[in-house]
Amino acid sequence: MTDPAPAALHLLVVDDEEQILELLDLTLSLQGFRVTTAPSGPAALERLSGATFDVLVLDVLMTPWDGFETVERMARHLGSALPPVVFLSGLAHPTPPPTLNPRLLDHYLLKPFRPSQLVEAIRRAHAAGPLGRTTEF
């Protein structure tokens, strides 16, 4: 049995594949997380206006903005309040834009993964804390 999510962390989960997004929502909710979903980068940016999140979980390959561009836009919007980020991707060697803070790739989970690996990545990212307060984007 897994430990409950600490203090019901609030996650923003972003993926443009509806079935994957629903699966992530169900999986993480069953693990005790509070989950808000967004089907795209622009929708995720809108969600940031109305809520505070503890960790962001984003797919890398999305349209119209990929996960990297989405996080860059979030960082411009939130500045030092940008929550920790977990990237999900089938790409073993991502090519982030040169303007992306390299520390954002500290929590990069390669697909396919087990639910326990995702939960652990979220907990590690949350424990590491926000990046924006010590580095630039």
C-alpha cells in the first residue's frame, strides 16, 4: 500500500490526449491528490488564474504549445511563484528550448511508467520546492 498524498497536494495535470488526461486524473485522485486537469497549454494558463497548485504535471508533446513552452509561459505569468514541475514524455532525449531553466528537467518521467513512479516523481518535485525563487527563466 502506498502512503497517502501529503496534505492532499493540489496538482495541475496537463495533457492534450483526453484518455491519458482522464487516466492521470483517476490514478492521482485515487492516490489522494487533488487534481485539476487542462487539455492544453492555453487552458492550463487559464487554470492558473483561478487557483494555486503545489505541483504541475505536464506532457511534453502537446499542441498548440508543447509542455516546455507552456511552462515558460507559466513562469512569465507566475514568476517566483511557479510550482515545481514534473514532465511526462515518451521522448528519452527531449530538446527543450535554450531559454528553459535546465533545473526544470530534474523531474522528467519517461513513458511508460507505473503509477507509483509518477507519485514518487510528484513527491520529489514537491519536496524540492519551487524553482522560480532561485533561478531565472
